[in-house]
Amino acid sequence: MITERRSAGFSLIELAIVMVIIALLVSGAILPLTSTIDRARITEARVEMDERIRGALLGYAASRPLGTVFMPCPDCQAACGGPVPNDGIEDRDGAGLCAVDVGNLPWVTLGLGEADPWGSRYGYGVTAQFADSANGFTLTVPDLLGIGAFVQDGAGNSLIGTAGTEGAVAIVWSAGKNRFGAISEQGVAQPAPPAANADEIENADADALFISRPVDLLGGVEQFDDILVWMSGPEVRGFMVQAGRLP
């Protein structure tokens, strides 16, 4: 009697089904992993700005000669006269004023790392009155920025300052994962935000207004993933008083 013996191997159809199942399982695992990595980097950037960068900016001012306390200037992102752009060193003119109000965080001057978790340089803006190395700032200097760091949320509500009132005296930001409008750590300008992304365009145009709102991880042309921190005049002056640098 002859009996049929079935092959112990998989058929092509069975192998295809197995591959589809594996692909579904892998894709289902990758999405949560990617989200976890993104959130970890966001947290890393916030901690870096809130603690190390904020501390470095205040420490710089506190280390100035007694009687002339001032904040660091930005590092130019493009040609700005005599100073060298994109070298991480603060750029001033001959009168002790900042060559630009908005640029790169001067990481070399502050002794910090060059880039955020996505490989872009942090942006930095400062008021002219608080960064004047010839005169310094006092307890009574107004908190009006040369750039006017008036920060709003996505709905237009003020988070600090409005036109003609006190605003932030220094602001630092990361362009986030999409890197729109950033400068890479190799000194290369990244693509500008797309036209539909109005809030990130506002943060990249170096004017008086910045937008800060929750990070959007869903993607799309309107994705907002800029991360901002800022310091008020009372915060900066109060620190200098406690450090014994202002009366």
C-alpha cells in the first residue's frame, strides 16, 4: 500500500502569511518605540535649556566685573560685519552692543555642547539693554527687548509680555525634530518652515513675537515641535542680587 507523505516544510503561501504577521508585529512595535524616543529627546532638550543653558546664561552675567553686569550676546548665524558667524562665540560691535539680537546660542562662550538632541544649534535672543557690555544693566533697567520677546500660545494668548510692556529679557529655543529654520551643528541652514506652519514661521523670523505651545508628535506640515524657555527681568535681576552682583 502506497501512502502519501506531506513535506515537513512551509509552502510559499504559509511563508507569505508568516512574513505579513511578522511585518505587522514589527511595525506595531516600532511606532511606540519611535514615540518613546521622541519624547525622551524632548525631555532632554527641556532639561538642557531649563537647567544647563539657563544656569550658564545667569552664570555668565554673574561672572562679569562688579558694577557692570550684562548677559551674553548671540552668535551670528550669517555675516554680521566683523564677527565670525556660526563659530559659537558671542558677537559684539565696537561699542559693546550685540551684533544681532537673535542668533545661535554662543555655546563656546558659555562652555556648553554645540547642539540639541536632533543635531541643531539652539537659538538665542536677548534684549539690547541687558547685553550692553559698556554700561551693563541695573535694577531699574526696563525689560523691553530689542527684539521684543513677547511669547504667546497657539491661540494668541500672552505667556509673557505684550507690545509696549515688559517681556522676556532672554529666550532660548530648539527647532525640535523637524529642524525647520535651524542651523545644523555643521553650520548648514535647514529648510524654512512650510507656509502652512505659521507658528514655526513666527519663531524663525527673528522679530518681536515667539510662539510656545505643546509639542505635536503627529507630524504633517503644520507640526509644531519648537521648544522654548525664557527668562524675565525680575528673574535675572533677582539672581544677580542674590549673587551679590547688584545692590
